[in-house]
Amino acid sequence: MEYKIGLIGCGTVGQGLLEILDRKREHLRDAYDFEARLVAVSDKLKGSLVVPEGIDIRKLLGLLAEGKPISAYEDPRKPKVEVSDPLDMIEKTDADIIAELSYTDIKTGEPATGYIRKALRTGKHVVTSNKGPAALHYRDLADLARKNELQFRIEGTVMSGTPVFHLYESGLAGNDIREVKGILNGTTNFILSKMEQDGMEYSDALALAQKLGYAEADPTADVEGFDALAKIVILSNVLLGGNVQTSEVQRTGISGISRADVEAAKAAGFRYKLIARTVKRDGKIEASVSPQKLPLSDPLAGVMGTQNALTFDTDLMGKITIQGAGAGKIETGYSILSDMLAIHRYNKS
């Protein structure tokens, strides 16, 4: 079964998705009866392109690797449709699925939320790894999708391609999830790991994370817990059925943790982790992000480096912990593919 794909945002994650679709084309067709025809791409910096008969993914990736704009793509055999921006692209393409991979704005969720609304209103499924719309407007967008008998899927918003929502929907189906807690930011986990393993001060561990590309020049979103906050809001609202707002989450980052704190915890048999947690009690949901001293017996305590992990507390299976990548070009690109395959399964059912 062929799906026409429109892509908004062709940066790291978008190109990761395209690499997967190119590399796995035959496997996806033979194993899952899934074929993707890329018909549109729109990127704020790189330009836009709509080719109803299909874009040669390998050719497009070659242009991008050379630093050329998307608009430089040419195929004399396949006419292009001129578009000005993502909204115009959504309007003019007959894509079945829009992959929304533009930049994240956790304060407003825009412009991504507007793109998603437009796509859902024009009969297109949406998959995204963008935390902004999922954290701020999940319920409204999910309701809009249901109203239009479409899918709005967000696997990549919390732990990249590590299956959080797919596990919840299938592997844990029938369970009541009472609490979810975990390590949802690889940058802070790397810093805390280095402070314990190598005896580094916080500032030195942060500088190393920046040198290695794990932390931005302005690391505030990571080290002060804003990134993890957005993710725990998403988990609260999707897994626990809440309507939690970002302003309601108690948040403390790791910038106040010293090497002495880490060493004292270690001596006492504990390990510092930045823990995002959401729990449902008596119909009320409480969410928080803060550094916690975990006993070494806790599965989360053994998660080191940039890895992420999440523990589900369920009524039928007890506690289940998953661990995996929380970021990455191919890993997050895979999250988008996994959501496309979920839409494919839904359509076949």
C-alpha cells in the first residue's frame, strides 16, 4: 500500500527519516506492504518542493549534502507545483501523511501547531516529534484528528524512537498506569554521570557536553529541566489521561548539584538522576522534574551517559522499565517511520 508523504522541516530529523525510507524501501514493501512516496518537502531555511509524481529521495539527500536548497531539485519528467511556505504546501499537496518536523517552541507550540491543524483539517494524518504542540495542545489536536477520522501520532516527542506510546497502546493495553517516572534528558544524565564517574565539577561536565554536541551553547532548556518538563506533561496527558499545563509542573534543574553532593550520595549508596515523574492519586495528577537520589537497586540508577529510561507502574504487571536512545538523527527519524507504520496498520484493520 502506497502512502504519499509530505515533510515539513528537513533538518537533522527530517533527513534521518529520508535516509531510512531510502535504505529500507524494499524491506518496508516486502515485510509490511508499506511504500512511501515523498511528494512534498517544505523547510523554512532550505525552501519548498511539491512533486505530485514523487521526489527521488536519494537525489534530494545528495543536494542537501552539497548544501544546496531544496528548490534546486529538478526532474524534467515530473512537473513541480510552486508553493511559498508549509501552509501553502499542505493546501496544495494530496499527501496522505504529513510529517511535521519543524523547530520546537515550547512556549507557544508555533508555528508547528498551525501546520498540524491545517493538515488535520484538510484530511491528512499527522506524525510529529515536535514537543511544543504535543505538550501545549495535545488534547485539542487529538480531538481534531478523531473528529476527522485521522491519526495524530507523537512517538518521537518523548524518547526519540524508543517505543513509549506504542508500548502503552499495545504491549501494556489493559493496564491502568498509576505512575510514570524516568530519565528524559540525555544531556543532564551525561553531566551527572561524568560528575560521578570522573569526579568532574558541574561546570566542567557541562563544558564537555557542549564540546561533544550533547548540550547547546545555551544549555538552559536541558540543565534547568524545561525539556524534561515538556515531556512529562505529554506523558501526563497521554498516558494518564490528564489535562496538565506546563505551568503546573514543579521544576528544579541540576545546576545546583555540586561534585560534593554527588560524592556524598555515592558514599551513601545512592546516585543522582534528574527524574521526571507523573503520578495519579484520587483522580488528580501531579507532575514534577527534579534531581533525585536513587538507590542503586532502582533500574533508573544504572542508566548512564546520554541514555534515557522510563518506568511504568501498572496495576497488572507491576513496574516495567524501558531504556534506549532519547535523541539522534536516525533514532528520531525512526520514530516517525514507526508512527507511519502504525497508521498503515490502522488503515488495514
